[in-house]
Amino acid sequence: MSACQTPIIVALDFPTRDAALKLADQLDPKLCRVKVGKELFTSCASEIVGTLRDKGFEVFLDLKFHDIPNTTAMAVKAAAEMGVWMVNVHCSGGLRMMAACREVLDQRSGPKPLLIGVTVLTSMEREDLAGIGLDIEPQEQVLRLAALAEKAGMDGLVCSAQEAQALKAAHPSLQLVTPGIRPAGSALDDQRRILTPRQALDAGSDYLVIGRPISQAADPAKALAAVVAEIA
Ligand SMILES: O=c1ccn([C@@H]2O[C@H](COP(=O)(O)O)[C@@H](O)[C@H]2O)c(=O)[nH]1
């Protein structure tokens, strides 16, 4: 399986470059992509992206930008210049913010990262949404934001795999990036809207974001191989 075909993205959630590279060195870039999030990126700036790319990984820059349209678009542009494979912004930043990001990428010559909109975090359930004044089911809010994202020309969404079937039916062109993946028997941790890797793909997920079940396993390469076998 080449890097371009694998649906697996391993989250490198560590505070230092060395810890991230220690895990990356145990993984095979033909079996997974890797994701660099806020913690690692902030501590290492762009150096980690270049080093992982040099190792053969395609990188999802998961900084979930959320700001005014110009600031967000400039952040997306900087990510594109760094050569990341995927970048994301919060859909709740609104139509104009997402459209500004689309525009800045469309004006670029050369490779463009996939531009993905974050809908409702997979750690949130109905009760959490009620706490921020949204007294609706997560799926209803996800579908609202998906319609906005499609209108803005986004390439895809971050959502729970639990919403994948409904989203694929309503927005077949959007690629679905799904964290909250838990192999059977693994700890839920702070995630709430979860599915197993196989269930997620069957529901229509295009990419599975997996952190702790791989990064905190005694043998991360073995844990990745088990997920690969489950979805084969
Ligand atoms: O809705 C979201 C958006 C992003 N994430 C990120 O994915 C990984 C999941 O890690 P696990 O250890 O597998 O729970 C983590 O980096 C989150 O920041 C998400 O979980 N949910």
C-alpha cells in the first residue's frame, strides 16, 4: 500500500520534536500518514513538518485555524508554502472565512493542500453542545456546517465517523476525515462520538485519525499493523 492509498493518519501529539520523531521512526510511511497538531507545531514551528516530509510522510497540519477571514487565509497560505498535505479551519468561522481560504489556495500555482473544515469536535456530545448554547444533536449541527463548507468550496470535513453516512448522502463530494477512532477494546479517553476503524470505513470515512491507540501503545508499529489488518 503506498502512502497515497492508506486511510490512516497517526496523530503525533507530543511536546517535543524528539518524542514525535521517536514515534515516527517506528512507523512505516507506506502504512500511514502522520498528523502534526498545535502542541507539536507550536513547540517546533515548521521544522517538524520539513523533517517528517523528508522521512517520506505526507503531513496533515491540524491547527484548526479560527480567526477573521484574512488572518485565517494567510495562515492557510503559510501552511501551503510549508508543503503540508492537508490543513484545516473551523467551519464555525463562517462562509466568508472559509471562502477566503479557498481563494488564497486557488490563487497558488503548484501543489495545494486539501482544505478541510472542522465541524463538531468528536469529544463533544449533545450535553456539551447545550453547554455552548446549541440545544441540538451533534449530527444536526454537523450537517448545517457541512452545507456551509460545501458552499465555500472546501475539500472536506473533520467530523465523527458516526455522521459519515448522513454526510456522504448529503454531500458526496466532501472528503471525510474522522478522528474519534477506537479499535475494539481501547480506552474511550476524552472522545465521545467514536467508531472502530472498520465501522468508520464502512460508514463512509475517507481518512481515520488515530492518536493514543497507536501513539501510547507499548508497540506503536504493532498497533498500526493491527489497524491495517482490521481494515484490509
Ligand atoms: O473533532 C476532532 C478534531 C480533531 N481531533 C484530533 O484527533 C486526534 C485524536 O486523538 P486520539 O488520541 O485518537 O483521541 C487528536 O490529535 C485530536 O486533537 C479529534 O480528536 N477530534
